[in-house]
Amino acid sequence: MSALPPAIAAAFAAQAGFCRQFAAPFTGAMVAAAAAAVDDSSAMGRRLIAWPGDPHADALMMRVTGAFHALVRAGRAPALAPLYPPAPCPEPAVLVAAIRAVLADPESDAFLAAWLDSPPQTNEVARSGVLMPGLMVIADACRLPLRLFELGASAGLNLCLDRFGYRLGGVAAGDPASPVQLAPGWRGPPPPVADVVIASRAGIDISPLDVRNAATRERLLAFVWPDQPERLARAEAAIALAAADPPPLYGGDAADLVDAMVPLPGSVGVVFHSIAFQYFPPATQARIAARLAAFGAQASAQAPLAWLRYEVDDASVAALPTLRLTLWRGGALDERLLARAHPHGSFVQWL
Ligand SMILES: C[S@@+](CC[C@H](N)C(=O)[O-])C[C@H]1O[C@@H](n2cnc3c(N)ncnc32)[C@H](O)[C@@H]1O
């Protein structure tokens, strides 16, 4: 019996099932065990029992699993740490007992309760494996260096995408010596072989994350599910790469960066975003589209404009996100549906 109110307990149960379905059995077990373990004897339990918002909309369950993962990563949860992957998934009762032991420590409990304050924020590096072939299409079509403008860039990890190495449907791209190597499962024809030369880069996010800050880095990593060690290793390597040479990242509304763009003959202006557009307010979405259309009307073969978007454009559960490109080069508008891809970039269906 959970001490959580029925609606919150139901949200935890649904999230646990979702995690199991998406190959994260340990994270699913943590969600279920946390729901069973909490009561009003801990600060975390009291906050969860009295949670005022919608648990799904607030990503409450991911706040909880992120909080425990952060504590384990910090070496501050000795009762729980030995149960984390790569250990085999523990029995539910063992996990519940370990969570209760952690919550019984006032310092750990205070840490966990405070972690619930902010929503999860992630930056999925494997999405570069979907965006990079899109840049190869632009480079192939325009034969010019690219100026990158990323909207909803989070920590800016995907703004460093030319510093990663790739195998894309048999085509090698990027830096073969990079500590970040991406080889998404590939269906369909390969992308064009093209040299992607980046002339400049800039990103914007309403809540930009500075990976030079150790606490920010830990927060980003804690939200990666501990069942997915390869994803964790990739994020750690990309964070180290970005921290050594951070891309310019601004705080603000996505449309502000598009407003600030100016055409520069001899290069392509590339506005791109991944799994971010749905989070922009409708006024921002409209401003971006209107500004790009106006800007695109002035584009030419010497100063082209590209809009590359890897986004959920069909809300139905079974639909995959799409990779779409609009290219303005003077003359007729060039609109292409390039691919469908897994939301985290693990496979690409190139069209
Ligand atoms: C799901 S994350 C995706 C981050 C990154 N593009 C990726 O693929 O990993 C969505 C991002 O959009 C940002 N965001 C939400 N509303 C925004 C806005 N109005 N302007 C700029 N960024 C925004 C969030 O802060 C968050 O970093």
C-alpha cells in the first residue's frame, strides 16, 4: 500500500510501466519502489504526498529517479549504490528497504527533497546522429560553410556535432578520433557524402546549462537513466568535450536568436532544433516561422538559409519524430522530408 494519494500513485505506476517498456527495467523498479517506500516520515515523502501539480506534466517521477541517481553518483547513498546497474535488477522489497534506509538519513532526505524543486533538463547527444546527415544534405546542396544557430540548445552538446565521429548507413563523417562516436541503426539509402564545414555556431535556450559548472554537469548526468551505461558514457564524453571549448550559448527565447540573424554571403545560415519546438510557446513558434520566411525570401545561392528540424510533428504515440529541411536559395522553395528517427536518435529511417 502506497501512502501517496491515488492519482499520484497511479502516475508512478504508469511511469514504471513506461520505463520497463522502454528497456529501462531498473529505472522502472526505482519508480515503483519509491512510490511504495515513501510516507510522511521523510521530507521527500511529505513533498510527494502533497504534490500540488500534475505528476506527469511536472515529470515528478523523473525528478525522483534523478534525485536518487544524483545521490548515488555523489557517493552519498551506500545502502542504494550496490543495487544500481551493472548489478542485476534487485527484488522490489530489497529496493524499497534500501530507499527507506536512505530517507532515514536527514541529510540525504534534505538533498532528495530539494532536488524535487526543478524539472528535469536533458541534452541527448545521440540526436547528433540524426542532425549530422541533415547538415550533410545542406552542405551537399549549397557547397558552402555553415553558420549554425541552435534553438532550445540546452547545454549546447549538439552544437558541437562536428567534433563527434559518425557511421551513417555505411558513410563515415565527422572526427574519427573523437571520444564521441555515433552509429545509429540505419534503414534506407545512405546520406550524401559531403564535407560539413562549420564557420560559426551559437545556441539559445530559455534555461541554458553551463557545462563548465560541476553541479550542472552532475545534474545533466543524473537525469540519464542508469540502465543505459552507453548513453551515460556518451553524455560524459560530450560534456568533457564541450566544457573544454564551450560553444556560445545564450539565455533567452528561441525566437530572439532567429531575430538576431543576418545574411552573410559565402555561407549558409542554418537554424536547427531537436525535440524542442513543442516546448516553445505558440507565439515563439509563429515568430520563428514568420521571421524565417521573410529572411528566406531574401536568400540567394550565395547566401542561402536552411531550417533543419528533428521534431515530433505527429502527437500519436506510434509516430516517430521526423527530420525535415526547408532550404531557401532564391527561386523555388526546397522542402524535404529527410528521415524518421527514434526520439533519442538510436535509429534513423532515411527516406
Ligand atoms: C527536451 S529539451 C531538448 C534539448 C536539446 N535540443 C536536445 O535535443 O537534447 C527542450 C529544450 O527546450 C528549451 N526551451 C523550452 N522553451 C524554450 C523557449 N521558449 N526558448 C528557448 N528554449 C526553450 C528547454 O529549456 C530545453 O532545454
